[in-house]
Amino acid sequence: MAQVDFDLRERLREVMELAEEQITKANPIRDWQQFDKSVRSKVEDSVRANFQLTAKRSLVLAAQVATKLAGNPDGSHTGVTLPQLQVATPDEALSQIKPMEPPNSGGGFARAVNSLRGSYGGILMVGVLTSLAGLALISVWSVAAGVLLGLFTFWEDRKNGHERGKAEAKMAVSKMMDNVNFRVGDELRAQLRAVHRALRDHFTEVNDQRLRIAADTVRAAVDAAGVNGGQRDARLSQLQYYLAELRQLRIRGAVPIADRPHPSAQRGAVMHV
């Protein structure tokens, strides 16, 4: 989550720096719609690349967890299935990003009014001075001063309007980036939580299956040991019986033939008894 969040912020910061550089070098106010479209396209590409990274990192994480559960000497996850992870596209979040508002640098009418005001002030100021020198209020000098002050005022308003427009354009880009961070960041965190739940549920089920298999194996081994133990006892009793008969045979075999009772005598003794 930290990696993908940092990647998103870094990509959006690069887009913002490029937009501010373009605003500083050029004047995108005249073609604001094209500038807004260009910035939004770069933002969309950055967000989609970030979501692709999220899907890739999720698969890598799933493989790492599967490798840990498998415990194979070769470091593979053979024997452990991987979950089916799906990261949705950021189309819904991007659709909520509104276009940037065009900056208001002041129109030509406002600059013309300010120029007339400056020209009137210049004519009045110089005319008062020339009237003290004995000249008329409206003279060549006062008119020339009014024209110069009017042009200067127009140039200053135009320069200030451009600077104000660039500042408002940068502010508009900053607001849009904040909106992108808010909308896309929330969607990204929701997708990561879904990936977390999918990984947790899948590997919990895999682990439970492995535990059940291990428990069944142990139970079968115990049962087999019990069955084999009963067979072993029966076989031991049978061997002990055979050993007893073998001892009797050895005892009889150790008695000399002359000392052995005759079979007919044995039968007679038995009949007498």
C-alpha cells in the first residue's frame, strides 16, 4: 500500500511540475481548453499506470505468500494455488474529475478603461503644471504626457494580467491535483483493501486445507499403527506357540531311544488309566 501510494503521488507531482513549467514558459490561457485536455490526459495515463502497478505488485505479493506456505527447497510455490486477483480500472474515479476553471486575467475593456484613467491623470497633472507656467491647461505637453501615461498604464495592466493569469492557472492545476489525489486515492485504497481480503481469504483456505490433510494423514498413521499392532500381537502369540512346540520337540529329541517308553506301553498305560 505504501509503494503504490508513493508511486501515485510521484507520478502526479511530475505531471504538475510539467504543467507549471508550461505555464511559466508559455501562455496557455489563450488556448485553455487544449491545455486542460493535455493535463487531464497526462493525469489519466499516470493513474492507469499506477493501477497497473497495483495489480502487478498484488500478484508478486501473492506469489511470495504462496512460496512461504509451500516451503519448497527450490523456492517455488508448487503445490499452492494462487488467488484470482482483479484490480478494477480507475474509470469511475477519473470521471469525477472536473475540468480546470479558466483563469481570469482581465479583459481588454478593463485595460482600456485603466489606460484612459491614466491618460486623464497625466493630462491633468501636466496641464496644472503648465498652467502655472502661463500656458493653457490643454497643451501639446499635457496631451503628450497623457498619451505616455496611458500607454504605460496599458502595458502595466497587460503585464500584471499575464502574471495574475499564470498564478491562477497554477492554482487551478494544484486544485485539480488535489481532487485527483482525493478521488483516485480513495478508489486505490478501496482496491487494495479488496486485494488484502482476497489474499487473506484464499491463503487461509489453503492453509486450512493443508492442516486438514495433515490431520487426516496423522489419523491414518495412528489407525494403521493400531491395526499393525494387533497383527503384531497375534503374530507374536503364534510364534510363542511355535517356540513352545519346538522346545517340546527338543526335549523329546534329547531323550535316548532306549529310555523312551514303548508306544504300546504308553497306549496300555493310557487304557489302564
